[in-house]
Amino acid sequence: MAKYLLLKHYVGGPERRPQGTVPMDQWTPQEVTDHMAFMQHVADTLKERGEFVDAQALSPEGSFVRYDGEGRPPVTDGPFAETKDLIAGWMAIDVDSLERAHEVAAFLSSAPGPGGVPLEEWLEVRPFLTDVPQVDA
Amino acid sequence: MTDLGALFKDLGPRVLGVLVRRGADFASAEDAVQEALIEAHRRWGEDTPRDPFAWLVTTAWRKHLDVVRSESSRRRREVADHLEPDPGPVTGTDETLLLLFLACHPALSPSSAVALTLRAVGGLTTRQIASAYLVPESTMAQRISRAKRTLSRERLTEPGDLAVVLRVLYLIYNEGHSGEVDLADEAIRLTRQLLSSAPEPEVAGLLALMLLHHARRPARWSPDGALVSLDVQDRSRWDTGLINEGVEILQSALSLDRLGEFQVQAAIAALHADAPVAEQTDWPQILEWYDLLMELNPTPVVELNRAVAVGEVDGPRAGLAAVARVPDSVPRHTAVRAHLHERAGDLETAHSLYAVASRSAASAAERDHLTRQAARVHQRLHRA
């Protein structure tokens, strides 16, 4: 009974596996469709098991924003073409153990790529901070 | 409608208990009770029956029989059993026990057992449970129906596993409160019900533990929402009524001389509750209880808490030596070391350990607390 965020990065994280280096726009349309269908299948499976919390995909383009003093408009910067880290989207799950969270991440990572071969993409697994337990000492 | 809601919450589980006692399988009994509640919701507005409980039992049982009959028209079997149930008592506390044994069946995962317990025994709605655990309602609904499916494949071995029930109730209590439902209150209510049908010392121990911790809750948070640690809590804000009740329940449990870990944990909580100021805490006795707990349930978490007690009894150096024997993957390991180093006068180390501990805290409130501790020690360092 803990929540985890499974983060998918466009850029960043450990080095990609060889089968994950071909950009999606160079796959066949069927391979793209199969990949998307698999992601939906993972979400459906998690829903059916009562483990699903949320899934969102992010636009790769955004900008940086900050406060610039009272009465002044926010300052924006970017978008930047080159970044060290870029988040593609996430899935949030509520599961019984960290082992189960890793299992779900591995399931997602087995999504098919070119030739139907599992992409073995890296997913970052981050625990949510919880409420403080009632029993403290 | 809120009055009806409270009534349904109370009556739903009792009606379910009757149906299960009469031999209905858990999943279809639960469906029948839900349907009866929906019908009550529709009809009671203008015309509430004189005996709502009897009305619900009759209606739910009729709905259950409808399902059984329509199934039996396809495959005629076991109908007689269902149509001619033992009359049996209509109410009774052991229905609570039966339902808890089912909802906390060892075949269920902890999260499923928690959800099913709150729904079937606690009478909460799926929406309330979902909001308490911050998941979508559809996710919680799936979790509950999966649990019911799992149960329909399992046979209940009588008696059920009381230790599993206690663990599930403890999990519910520990979750605390978010959303409209106070899970700690729910857990206390259910544990009280359990104790009246299963007067076992460990059930009493768990209830005492809950009450003694609950008593401290008003002092656990500052007005601006920050966590306040036990040693600096305003003890005048502790609920003495709950403390007295907890101590009384614990004492009668201990007198039965069948010790278990919940009784020991409650005894430790009682010793904290007994000290009018933190400095008067009876740490030598607390350490003895931790030694006992290590015999009953030697986990690294218990060993870490024991090390804190060692630090209070024999000084921070002895405490640090005790911590060194605990695997450093245990939560709060670094925070305990920080505290002991501060008491030993090593502020440099304490500061950096508090900072490290804040980055590995499991909760936001704890992280903020440890960050403030680091900042406080930092300030002490630079004033000195």
C-alpha cells in the first residue's frame, strides 16, 4: 500500500539498450500501433488489479518560469533544444510492495519496439512521500 | 440523507453478517446487501420502516435468493440449503468476528484485506475508502471486487487467522486520516467490536496501543502543521480519558499472562503516557520491554527503537554502539544517529546526519521536521 511514480524519460538515465536507439518515427506504423496498444494493455491490467492511480504523457516542449518581484510579470525562459533530462510521461501506481512496483516497471519496459522486440527502456521508480504513521515510538 | 448514511454504515455490515451466517457466500451476500441498501435509499425517504434492520435483512435475503434461484434454474444444485437456512440468531457479536475472518483471509494481499474490511465490516462506501487512500474510486472498486473473487475461490478454515486480522486493523490505524474518513477512528471502532467478540489478550493489546497513541494525537502537530516529537510535546494536550482507558484495557490483558507484541508495544506507550514531563520517562523499564519485544519479534525496526532506549538509559555513546548493530537500511536509522550524536555533543556530525536523514525521510512531515532539526543544530554550531 504505497504509491510509486514510474517515470519515463525521453533523455537522461542509464544508457539505452541497442533496440531502443531507433527513433519511433522510423518504426513501421504497425510497430507504433502495437507499442501503443501494449501501453494501454498495461494500464488496463493495473486498473483491473486495483493498482492504477494515474497515467499522463507530457509534451516534450515547455518553458521555465519564475517569479520576478511584486507587480512584475513572470519571467520565462526556453524552450531548450538540448537538455540533460526530459520527462516523457508517468504512471502512478498504488501497490503492496517495492518489489511489485519494480515488477510493474519491468512490465512497462517490456513494451515492443521495432520487430516486436521488447524495448527494455529504463523507467525511473520513485516512491511518493507518505503520511506520517500514527504509531511513532 | 446523512442520517441514513450513518444508519447504513452501522446496519450494512450487520446485515451482511446475518446473510453470511445463514450460509450465503461472501461475494453474493455483499452484492445483495448493497442492492438492499440502494433500495432502502430510494424508499426510506418518505417511508422509513419501524425496524430498519429487519427490513434490510428481509430485503437483502430476498435479493440473495433471487440470484440463487436464477442461477439454480440453470444448474439445480444446493438450492435446498439456501432456501431453508438455519433460522439462527438474527444479531450477534460473533458476526463481526466471522466477517473479519473473511475480509482478512490470509489469501488476500494486505491492501485488498484493508479495503474489504473497511467496506464489509466498517460499512464505508467505496468512494470513502478510495478518498481515504487517495486512489481513483474505480481502482478501489476493482480492488474490492477482486478480493471478493479471490474469497469465492477460498474456503474459510474455522477459526480464521486472528493474527492476520490484527495486522490488518493495525495497518488501517497507522494510515491515519486523509479525506473525509478518519481511518484511525475506524480502526479503533473495529478493534473494539473485535474485542467484544474475541476477548483475547493480543486484541486488547492492540486496542490499548491504538488508544494510547490516539491520546497523543492532539499534541503531535503544531498549529502551523509541523510534526512535534514526543519529547517536546505539550503533554497537557494529551487525552487523559483515552490514556486511562488504554491503561486499564492493557492491565487486564497483561493479567492473563499471555504476552504478545501488541501488549508489549502498548506497555511502552503506557510508560510514555505515564510521564508528566519527558525527563521523568521511565526509560529503564521501557528498555526492559524492548528486550522482551526483541525476544517476541526481533525485527531491525524494533532493534533501532531499542537502541534509542539504550541511549536514554546508558548514554548516547552506548546508544550509538547499539545503533551500529542495526542494518542502516532501516528507516530512521540516520535520524536516530543524528539525535544521539547531538546528545553526545558532536554537533558537526549531528548536523550533517540530520541533513542526510531529511533526504531519505518516508513522509513529507518527517522530512520537514528533520530539515528543521538540521537547521537548528547548524544555528547552535555557529553561535558557539
